[in-house]
Amino acid sequence: MENMVSLLLSHRSIRKFEDKSLTDEQIKIIVSCAQSASSSSFVQAYSIIGIKDKQKKKKLAEIAGNQPYVADNGHLFVFCADLYRHEVIGRKEGKDVTSSIESTEKFMVGLIDAALASQNAAIAAESMGLGICYIGGIRNNLEEVKKLLKTPDRVIPLFAMAVGYPNQSPDIKPRLPFEHIYHEDEYEQQNEEFEKHLTEYDAIVSAYYEERTSGKRRDRWTEQIAAMLENQTRMYMKEFITKNKMDIR
Amino acid sequence: MENMVSLLLSHRSIRKFEDKSLTDEQIKIIVSCAQSASSSSFVQAYSIIGIKDKQKKKKLAEIAGNQPYVADNGHLFVFCADLYRHEVIGRKEGKDVTSSIESTEKFMVGLIDAALASQNAAIAAESMGLGICYIGGIRNNLEEVKKLLKTPDRVIPLFAMAVGYPNQSPDIKPRLPFEHIYHEDEYEQQNEEFEKHLTEYDAIVSAYYEERTSGKRRDRWTEQIAAMLENQTRMYMKEFITKNKMDIR
């Protein structure tokens, strides 16, 4: 099915949507596709919160750094790692599951389960002619997000996804060279080769920006990423996660 | 594209493959699709290690609990959270990125990036008529996996994915009720409703097993999951992750 590979390869984030809401049926299809993704040992350690309330969307947009497309879209989904359900299950079945659900291992399972589900949702939406944008910006202030969405302990909102009818058609961003992401049989870290890939990629990314901004921007990738990572952000995360009883042991 | 939604909804893990390797071209398409997934702030914090070496596959199968399909498949991909590249970038650009890449926030980014990429790989493979199975079992012993695949610090192998030509046709496993996974505007934890969903689902899962095992198995979902979680596994994970210089602060 060549079409599907083309669909996957043509992904780009959409940050401007028409003023048209998704129908409940569209939402149901997207969530059902999310649920069809694999889940570690069948635990299904995630939840999805759909936001219809305009005030809540506005508040989430503020938290995410005032990006308008967080409020103005066809629908906003918030994907959460969720082990609250498993606490309830433990009580229901009279089993002590506390150590297990507070472990780093199960925290990882929650993150991976939620991310697999979200990517299925993204593909489902795109295959229906919709556009999507992941919004990690809600992690700027998870304490506020938690209050707003009333998530209990052991539920961590990870990111949102804006979905809607595209009102722009941005270009596809070039990715790291295949040989750099993909290793065979072992992780190749011969530093010369490794750094050569990065230099080649820097030139590609720089040309990409230059063309699209009439020469105003020409950042290299490593420059952009190093500057971003030098700036320490969301350093409250560890405390927030453990306060919410995950990633403790 | 109705076909794509059908493809997503019909996913089930394949645990028995024909003895036929993927071509390099198939591998390249699958990895390219993985790379097309979204990445948090364009950081691309993951790597993929493809395993061709039969001895390594055998060893990984042992680590994963002697599941034969880890060794016998068309190709085996190992997905890793990867911030090693970002350490190199920091040095290259003369920026101190250490605190940032050792943060829980960036650990989460690595996990999410890797999982989004892997799910695109899964969909690409399935759309090409191949079957897939995620293998979390490599997390049974990441110290051994690290040695085998020579991953440096700041690279965490998360899971593998066996891909190949299906030699079985298992049924689709029923997922949690839509209303249980999907919340609107806030996380609904009225416990009566919440527990009602679980009870309903238990009956569905129990019937699923009963039918497929001629009555030999009829576990309820909550029973199965509580028993699994009571059993503490992979409790070395926190120590391993921090020893590999991630999720520290």
C-alpha cells in the first residue's frame, strides 16, 4: 500500500486550522485508532482527555506559551500516562501493586503506551485529511494542567495534540541522515563519521531555513539544538512526577 | 483514506514469521517513515539499531525470555532514547547542555520521540503487508543489551520490534471501553462509573480467552493485570537509567 507510506513520509505539523470542529464521530474514529496501538503486556497505561471547553483550551494555550493553534483548532486531545487505573485494579483484586506502579519501569511503560496511541491518532487524523500538531508546551506547567483537567495522582499529562482542517501548507522539514539515525548490529559512534553526518545535516537545515525566510534565518541544526538545550527548561519535572507517585523507585 | 483507518483498527501482534528476510529497501522505507514522525522541538532524540547478526538476535531472544520470534523474523529493530548525540552537539557548539540532557524532562522527550518513531515504523511495515510485534522483554536486562549493542551512556534501548512476513493470523484483542480511555474536558474518576467500565471489560476479555482456548483460560483483565503488577519486575531500571546519565535531575 504505497499510499500509506506516502502519507507517513509527507507529515508536517499544521499550526493553522480552519474554524471547524471535529464531529463526535471523527473523534471516536481517532480515539479508536489510538486504542488499536500496541500496549506493553496489555496494560493500556494511558488516557486521552479531549478538550471542548473553550476556556480550558485558552488556558492550555497560555500555559503552552500562547500558541494560538492550541486554542483554535478542530479538537484538542491531551495524552496522559495513566497508572491510576492500575491502582484501582490492585484494590479491586486485593493485590499490592504499589511498588510496581511507582517504579521507573512502569513510568516508562506509561509514556511509551501513551506515545504509541497518540501516533496512531495522528496517522488516523492525517488519513482523514486533517492536520495535526503535537504540543509539548503543556509541560511548561503541569501543576496548572493537573488542576485544570483534574487528573489524579499517577496520571501525567504528557503532551497535547491539536487536530483540525489545515489552513496552511508548510514544507516538510528535513530529518537527520538515515545513516545517522539507523545503526546496524551495534551503535556506531566512530566520532569522525558521526560528526560528518551532523555537519552535512547542518548544511541541509540551514539551506531549508534560508530558502523559506528569504535569507533571514539560516540556523544550523546543531546550533539551534545546542542553544535550546543550554537553556534549562522544565527542571521542576522530576519533583512533579515523583509528587504524582511515579518514577519513584 | 478509509483503508488507513481499517489498517490501524486491524492491528494485532504477529509472533510467528516466515523464514524470509526484509530487503535493505524495505528496511530503508520503514526507517524513513519512522523518521517522519514528529519530534519534540525538532531534537530527534532517538536512534534505531537494526539487528542482522544471528548470534545477537539469539542473545536478545534469551534476554527477552526465550521468545522465538525475537530471533526468527524478517528483521529486528531496537528503538533507543538517545541524548548521546546531543552531548556531542553541545561540545561541538561550545554550549553546556549537561544539566538539560540529564533532566527528567529530556528523558521523557527521548522516550516519546522513540515511541512516535517506532509506531510510524509499525504502521509502515503493516501497510506493506508485514506483521510486527513490540518486544519490551529486552528491558529484562538492559545491562546485557547495552554490552551487546555497544550503546554509549545517554542511550537507552527501550524495546525491540520484530517485523516480518506473518505466518499466523491471530484475532484482534478487545481494548478498554472507549468511554474509559477517553475523557471529556476533565479526567472523570467517579469511581462507580469507572469500576463499571472495568467490570464490563473483564467480561469481554474473559469471553475472548474462553473462546480462543476452548475454555482453558478465562482470565478477567483486572485479574491478569493485578497479578502481573503484584509481581515486581525490572526494579533495577531506575539505577540503570541514572547510571546511564539520564533522568537524574
